[in-house]
Amino acid sequence: MEALGPGERWAPVGAVSAAAAEEEEEEEEAAGGSPQSVPRLRAERRRLHGALLALASHFAQVQFRLRQVARAGPGEQRRLLRDLEDFAFRGCPAPLGLGGAPSEREKREQTEVQKEKQRELILQLKTQLDDLETFAYQEGSYDSLPQSVVMERQRMIINELIKKLDMDLSEDIATLSPEELRQRVDAAIAQIVNPARVKEQLVEQLKTQIRDLEMFINFIQDEVGSSGNVEDGHCECAGRKDGGGSHKPNTRPPGNRVNPEDARKMRETGLHLMRRMLAVLQIFAVSQFGCATGQIPHTLWQKDQANKDYSPLIKKLELSVERVRQLAMKYQQEDHVISSSDLHDIPLGGRDELTLAVRKELTISLRDLMAHGLYASSQGMSLVLAPIACLIPAFSSSPQTMHPWELFVKYYNAKNGQAFVESPARKLSQSFALPVTGGMAVTPKQSLLTAIHTVLTEHDPFKRSADSELKALVCMALNEQRLVSWVNLICKSGALVQAHYQPWSYMANTGFESALNVLSRLSNLKFNLPVDLAVRQLKNIKDAF
């Protein structure tokens, strides 16, 4: 070891002396390394030297802290030992400034290594989480299925739906937006649903044609039967006067008469040929012209009706609802509720003001608004004219109007209201005054069917008008606080709205939403209005006799 002169210092532990560095450079040059490998080797040597220096510095600091612990008092030793423990497990700091900046390739490699470690860690965490959920589910402490099992079943269901719907998902699903996925699913469902709808329409058309054909056959049979009576000499002349003229029986010889069996065979043959001819003509017309029975051209609507404004009707409804609400609140404050028993003592001209407001203002306003754009749908043309329906010019007659009460009756018939109300269980419950629902709440649909049946039963025998029956239904709805729910059932019946409302009507455009909001102001008020006001006197007269 060389002796140091005055003023000279030893190099730090791990540092390379200048002489050693010169010797290493000479050895590298003598080794004849390639010009590209020399800078790389030098950079690695610098990093190694820096790491050695950092390790030596860290070790020296550990030695210094140990010496501090040995020299400190008993009170300070515990704190110094904790600091020494934290420092020792912290690790060596990275050597800064000793090596050159990492290249782009090294940065990419480090990034890829870090990503790979993250993927492995994520996969390991997922596996541990699945194992934990499976163990908890098997032990009974976890109610639902493990997430992996649920996802596997959902994946199986989705794959089966994709096969059934015949969807083309060859592209990556991740590249498609939610809107594109929704459009593909709608298109696949439409391929299955649209043929079914077409079949339903075709079935309805065939039913209409069969009914027309039956009527036509009955007509032909009647004509043939009447002609047979004339030939047999049994015609009765209604215009004959008493004592005027004498009836001459058929004087044809018996040999010219047609045998009844032959006449029946001829009639059946003619009807069979006519059926086949009409069926062929109908199929030809549908396939060539694309027309069918029961279709109403859009040109039939009157032009001035398309611009009809319904805002005055809504305003009228709001005024009538507000008047009824004020009168109802007034009667409730006075603790006076009009009932059907009170009306027996009230003369015909002095009926209760609230009842008149409901029947003559609220019901009329609701009727006018529901009648906006309401029409009676066509039942279809005759089967005889069906093959040439496309060639007949459209007439300018407007569709027939329809009363809103008829819409309620159609809803009653469509939902089999009579079968529901007249069921044996309901009849027995009414006879013994027992609740038919068994303690369950009555749904709005059930209450509406029952109310319509009650109105029809009480008013139809006396031939009352549709206005009277609608007034009775509105009074019953207010008594049961179900006016909004009953009208909403009619509005939500898509088949009735599409079949009986024009496209520009208030019902088709808005769904009756604003009117329902207006009517909801009466939902929290209690009424006890008379329902049979239009038929009470007639019932009394019937009971008297």
C-alpha cells in the first residue's frame, strides 16, 4: 500500500482510483473490442460503480446509527432502534448522477416488465377472489352465486341468444359503440317479430274474408230457396186485394220439374266453384296489387281536421275540474256530502250543484277531449269487391264518428269483462257479501270492468244514451277515486288507440298526459255522487207496476 503524503486523502470505499481506471481503459483497448460495445461496457461499469458506492454509503450510515445506539442512554435507545429498523428495511437509494440517462429501449423494456408484473398480479388477485367467493358460498355465508359462475351462465345465455337471433358478431364487440350494438340487436329481433306480425294481419284478413264468404253463401242459398218456392207454386202475393183475382197454380207438367236432389247437387257445385274463383282472385289481387280489405286510405280524412287545435278543449277541462274541486272542498268544509239517498227528497229541478257540475261540465269536457280524432274503424269491404279493391277510386266520404263511451265498451269486450264479472266465484261472493279477492287489493283493471258492467246492466234495459252512461261511469270513478287510473287504462291500450284515433288526434300525439295531470287534482277528494240518476225514475215506475 502506498503511503499518503501530507494533504492527501483516501478515496471513498468502492471508488475507483485514477490509476485503476487508466489500466482498465488500456485493457479494453488492448482487447480490441468493437466500437459499439465499448460505450455500453463503460456505461455498465459506471452503473456498477455507482451501485457499489451507494451500498457502501448505506452500510456506513448503518454503522454510524449503531454507534449512536450504543452510546445513547436507555431512554433514547428504543427510539433510535426503531429509526434504525426503518432505515435498514428502506433499502439502498438509487445512485443518482453516476450513470447516464436510460435509453428509450431500456425505458420500453422496463415498461413492458412492469405491465407484465401488473397483469400477473391482477390475474392472481382475480383467482384469489374467485376462490374466496366459492369458499364463502360453499360454507353458506354468501347468499348469491360466485361472480365467476354468474358470468359464465350469462355468457352461455348470450351465446345462445346470438345463435337463435342469427346475429353476425364476427367483428370485435369492443370496437362497436352501444348504439351500433343496439341497432344490430333490434334488426335481429325484427327479422323474427315482423313475419309473426304479418301472419297475424293475414289471419285477420282471412277471417274477414271467411265471414264475407259465409254471408254471400247464405245470400245465395236464400235466393235459391225463394226461387224454388216460386217454382212449386207456393208464392204468396202480398199486394193481392180481398176478393180480387184468383191465384193460378203452376201449370207446368210434372215431368219438367227438377229433382230436389239434383238441384241440391247443382247448388253445391256452383257454390264450390264460386269459392274457388273468389279465393284465386283474392290471392292474385294481393300478390299483384298489394291491397287488402279493411284498409282505409289516408286521403279519406278531411283536410281541415288535420289542423284542428285541441287547446280550447284542454282549457275547458281545466275550468270544469277547478269548478268541481272548489265545490267539493266547499261541501267537505261544511261536512255535507251529497249522496244518492239525499236525492230522493230533492226535486228534479233543484239537484245538488256538485252533481250537476260533474255530470254537465266535467263529463262533457272529458267527453269532448276524448272524442278529438276518434272514429269508428272500418269492418272491411265485401269479399266480392276485394279482388278489385285497388282499382276502385277512393270516395271522399269521411269516417264515422264514435262516442268515447263506446271506447270503454270495446275495452270491456276486449278484456272479456262479462266473463270476469259473471264468474261463479264472484257471483257467490256477491250473494254472501264476501270479498272475492281474498284480502288482496282490487286492481284498477278489475274495478273498471266491474264499473262498466254495472253501468251497462242498469242503463241498457232502459235504452239510455251514451252520454248518460258515460256520466254514470265518471260519477262512479270519482266515488272510488279512480278516475285517473281508469282513463289511463284506456290511454295505454295500444290496440284501441291505433284502431280508433287519427294520427293528429290529442290522444295519439300526447298520450293524454296533460289531461291526466289535470284530472289528478280531484284524486284526493272524496265524493259520494249518485250513479243511477238517469234511470232512477224509470226504475221507480217499473217497481210501481
